[in-house]
Amino acid sequence: MPNTLKYKGSLANRITAAQERSRIEALTQQNETVILDYNEVISLSGSYADELFGVYTQRYGPQALKANLKIKGACPAVARSIGQAIQNRMPASAA
């Protein structure tokens, strides 16, 4: 059964994102799928997205990101921030 992590408000702090990434990494290393519920998230900064999604992609690769993390309810602006962070950290050969 996947783990669902719910967020709300504005996510903008790189330190908080690093803490969340560590929590997510611990779950995915136990072969858990993690659902990130962003239904109540108003905004997500580029630095938050980079620290969580960009660093995760750089460490584990885009396939692990797709297999282990599911994003639910992200508004277009939040989805755009996440996509940009992932794109910026992908190896040139995979982009």
C-alpha cells in the first residue's frame, strides 16, 4: 500500500524540502511507493522543487522517480516548477 504525504500552503524552503526528500528516500528504499498529495498546495518555489525533485532525480535517475513517486492534485504552476527542476537535473543524454 502506498504512503500518501499531504501538503498545503506555499512550499518554498530548501531546508524543508531536503528533510522531505530524506523522508521520501527512506520510504522508497523500503520499496514503498510514495504519493505526494499537492491538492492544497498554492505554490511551490523553484528552490523547493530543485531540492526535492531535482536532487532525487540526480541521485536515483528519472526511472526511479517515475516508479517510486506519484504526484496528485498539483495545479499547473506547481507541476511546472516540479517539471523544470527535474529537467534541470537530468543528465544531458537523458533530457
